[in-house]
Amino acid sequence: AQKVTQAQTEISVVEKEDVTLDCVYETRDTTYYLFWYKQPPSGELVFLIRRNSFDEQNEISGRYSWNFQKSTSSFNFTITASQVVDSAVYFCALSEASFGNEKLTFGTGTRLTIIP
Amino acid sequence: DARVTQTPRHKVTEMGQEVTMRCQPILGHNTVFWYRQTMMQGLELLAYFRNRAPLDDSGMPKDRFSAEMPDATLATLKIQPSEPRDSAVYFCASGVGGGSRQPQHFGDGTRLSIL
């Protein structure tokens, strides 16, 4: 069975600090996909990134970066020079590649608060 | 930007009433998902469709919930009769189905309160 663990329930940092959100996953499939979604206070879910299990290259998009390590089953998310607009709940999710199993299994989320 | 549209955004009703939530997926997306978000259970899949056919509804209480896709532009989730424990945010998401697991794009959700 697939599982995603986000051990950090809440994190608060002062604006401009860097912050890393942890995500650990479990799956029996050798092919799978990992995602991060952002849920701002307004409530919608915003897609941030998708990663497949064969691509372990780290990715950077502006102030956001992701570190994927299969050896530790982790897919961590770092925000550099955090801003108040980054305050949100962030969800890590997993989807196995097996046919008919396209659902996203979400972690419990990390609530990030950026203090001005 | 194309978006998934959900209606209504908010619904308050009394226990026992029928509730219908609607979703218009992004044009061209052939896979539609229904998720429920609660404080206790987090985000969990209720059901999903590919090309309007149900592929998995194992997360849905069958006695009171039903999900359908009357056509490619409309998905519905019905609860009858509703109960207070159904209070949650219901999200619809759509995507291009297949092995490459393209991202699912979510609507703004329907916030449901059953009194």
C-alpha cells in the first residue's frame, strides 16, 4: 500500500528565512510519481511539481527547489528567502503507475506560516 | 488559464436532505476525480472516472453517495440522505489520464455543512 508521511505538522519562520518541508513516501511499485500541492488560505489546491521515480535530478523553480532521493524515499521541498505569500498548507502526494491506480495519496500536510 | 469549475462553492443544508455537487473538468481532460478533505481524514479519494466510465469508487460510501458523468463536461457527486459526518470540503480534479500521471488540476472545492 502506498503512504506519504509529512512529519512536520506546522512550521513558522520569519520572512526571508529558508525553510524545508519534509516528505517521506512508501510504495511497492518501482515506477511512481511524486507531487507537491499548495493550499493557500483561500482553500484551493495548486499544483507545484510532478516528479517520476526515474528522474532523481533536483529541480529549481525560482525560490522553490525540490530534492528527490530514492535511497531515503524522500522528496523534500525548500523555499528560499520565504515571503508572506508562501504561507499555506503544503501537501506531498504519491501516485503509483500501475493501471487503474491513478489516485493521489496525500500526506497530512505541513502548515507553513511566514512571519513578517 | 483553463480551470476546473465546481458548484456550488458553499452549501449548508439540514440532515436528510439531498446534496448535489457539480464539476466541469478542463476541456480535453478525460479523467475526473472526486476527493474529500476533512480535518480527521485529510484528503482522500472518493471516486474517479476515465472517459466517463467509473474506474474506482472504493472510497465512496455506496449506500448514500453516488457519482456520475452524464457527459464529458459534467461530473456530479450526490449524497442522499446527507448526514452531519458528510460535512467536508469536496474537491473535483481533472487530468489527462494514462501511465505518465500528468498532474491533476483541482477546482476550488465545495464546502459542505450538514446541520
